[in-house]
Amino acid sequence: MKRLTGVSREGIHVLMAEVGTNLERFPDAEHLSSWAGVCPGKTGKRRQTTQRKS
């Protein structure tokens, strides 16, 4: 079993409820993190100043 550092058990449950268990629609981890709105931006560059609406 893999662990996600910094993510609580409740956070995992919320993530699974939102995304589901079938991750085939995401080609890779970068696409999933982008969809979730948690992908880091490029260092030193700020493009978006507002948070993504859920």
C-alpha cells in the first residue's frame, strides 16, 4: 500500500469520492493533480492570482 505524505485519511476519502477509483481518464499523475488544482506553478512565475472554484 502506498502512502501520500501530508494527506490525512479523511482527505483520501474526499479525494476518492471526487475522483473515484478508476483513474484511466487521467493519462498521468500530472493531469490528475492539474484537475484537482494542486499542481505547483513554475518557480518565480505567477500566472493565476485567484484560486480555482470547486
